[in-house]
Amino acid sequence: MRARGEAEGASRAKSQFLASMSHELRTPLNAIIGFSEILERELFGQLGEERYRDYARLIHESGEHLLGVVNGILDMSKIEAGKFTIVREPFGVGALVESCCEIMRHTAETKGLTLTTEVAADLPELAADKRACKQMLLNVISNAVKFTETGGWVKVAASVENGNVVFAVSDNGIGIAEKDLPRLGNPFVQAASSYDRSYEGAGLGLSVVRGLAQLHGGSLELDSTLGQGTTVRIVLPLDAGEDPAASGARAAAA
Ligand SMILES: Nc1ncnc2c1ncn2[C@@H]1O[C@H](COP(=O)(O)OP(=O)(O)OP(=O)(O)O)[C@@H](O)[C@H]1O
Ligand SMILES: [Mg+2]
């Protein structure tokens, strides 16, 4: 009993530490990103030397990358500490899918990928945290785009199955080996197939998706074949009710 109390205390301390560290890191990062962008665009005058513009661009890109990692850590630590409160509001599922695909379309097309949507016509509104749903979809779509080679396709579908709204993002990309599947969705875990070919990323996206889905009383499901493609499903109950995960999080946050 005592050991368990100590372990929980340590885990809370870790989450607290990560949350405050992430906050401290974000403030200077915003200055780095903002000012390097001004330099890169030469808003107040020419830099003169080509290499200076390259360096400004690199600082800007690295800053954006680091901010993504820090945001992932912050979200994960909030979810683990039970401090991520979801706020439900009804919204149209189709419009959300379209807006997420709009955001990803440029990256997909630049990479030579076909990005399509398939949204059932008669979907009811979903009462969920809209920002969280957008983040879940963007994380999963950006994975599909990242892990699919030029010429491939990514399909984003939404439907209702057994009282759940199901977002299914499929691709014909590099796929995931069966032995790697069970571990994915835990922080910092990446599959060997992506690791070998060194794709960008910290391995946080899916764990954030899983945490946010669970806060809605839902789940994350992965189905993949190495070398053939992947389908990631986000399953969210339509009847929100008072799901235990969300009320637990509220109780812990209170
Ligand atoms: N569509 C996919 N196809 C192939 N592998 C995938 C796909 N989605 C996820 N993976 C595997 O799951 C791992 C974890 O995904 P996750 O989104 O958590 O991390 P990441 O994309 O590597 O980094 P981050 O999202 O933090 O930038 C990936 O590194 C990759 O190995
Ligand atoms: Mg990712």
C-alpha cells in the first residue's frame, strides 16, 4: 500500500515537473521562432549573405520542431496528471474531417500523395472536445502522410458503428511490424520500420491521441501490415454520458 502511494506520488511529481518545464521552454521558444522568421523573411532589411538566410531558416524550422515536441510533452503530462479537462460541445464530424484534411493537403500534395475523405452522409453531431478531436485527427493524418512514400494514398473516413463515431485513417505506406504494434501509443515509442529510415518525430503523437480518446471514454486502434499500409481508428462514443475517464480527470483536477 505504502509502495503504491509512493509510486503515485513520484508519478505526480514527474508530471508536475514536465508540465512546468514545458511551460518554461515554450516562452523563449516563441521568441526564437518569431524573430528567426522575421530574419528569414528579411522584413526589416536585407541580410546580405545567402548563408545568413539559410541559418535563419534553420533556426526557424528547428524552433518549430522543438515547439511541437514540447507541446507533445506538455499535453502528455497534463493527460497523465489528470489535468487535461475536456469540454464537450456538439459539432459536425464531416466539417472537422474536411478542415483537418485542408490543413494537411499541402504537405500531402508536395509529397506526391493523394489525400481523400469518405464521410458518411447522415452522421449525427458529435458532443466532444472539438480542439482535442482536431488534434487527434491531425496527429493521425500527419503520421499517415509522413509514413507513406511518394505516389501513395491516404484516406480519412468517418462513420458511425455501434453507437460510436469512428475516424479511420488508412494509408498504403511503410506499415508496422506485428511485434511493434502493441507498444505503440506509449510515449516515445517508435516502430523499427520508421526508426530504421529515421523519420522525424519524438514518438509522442499517438500517445496523445490515445490519452485524449480515453478521456472521451473512447479508444485508439491500430491495424497494420509491414510494407503494405496502416489503418488507425479513433473510436469515440456518441452517447457521451458521464464517462468515468473524464469525470476522473475532473476530480483529479479539482
Ligand atoms: N501511418 C503509419 N504508418 C507507419 N507507421 C506508423 C504510422 N503511424 C504511426 N506509426 C509508427 O508509430 C510510431 C509512433 O507514432 P507517433 O505519432 O506517436 O510518433 P512520431 O510520429 O514518430 O513522432 P511525433 O508524432 O511525436 O512527431 C511512429 O514513429 C511510427 O513508427
Ligand atoms: Mg506522429
